[in-house]
Amino acid sequence: MARPPIIAIDGPAASGKGTLARRLAAELRLPHLDTGLLYRAVGRRVLNDGGDPTDPPTATAAARALSSADLARNDLRGPPADAAFAAALAIVHAELAKSDQTN
């Protein structure tokens, strides 16, 4: 059985990535994963716990503890979540770069 394709869409903020991704997933009948929402949920969880979203162990622990309820929150958009999102994104990118160097 062939695996379905994985399509990643990257680009600057507010460029329509999410809209394009949702439409493409619907058209091709593929699952859609909003990674921006995941990063925002990690950042929001860290902030709610009183942590520092720029601290890799704190952000990693928050990511591992995410639940579906974290992704359904109404406060994942806006300045506090945006700042935490940026910090979480930087940590993920750094971790991926480390992983690429060891593989």
C-alpha cells in the first residue's frame, strides 16, 4: 500500500499558508496538520505554567504534555501567543538542526 504524500508549505507570516494547506488537504483528501497551531499551543502552555518559552527543556516538556484540549483553546492567537510561538519555533528548528547533524 502506497503511503500518502506529505506536503509541507512554508513562507512568511500572514502569506496564506494555512488557507492554502487546508484547501489542498481537502482537495487531495489528505489529513491536515497545522504546525503553527502546535507551536502556539506549546508556547501558550509554557506561559500558563509560568515558564519561559525560550528555555528548551521547558518548551520540550510542554510539547510532550500537549493534549487535544490545548489545541482547542481560544487564546492561541494574539501577541502573547505569537511571542511564545516564535520562541517555540526557534527551539524546534534548533533541535531539528542538531538531529540533522547526527543523522
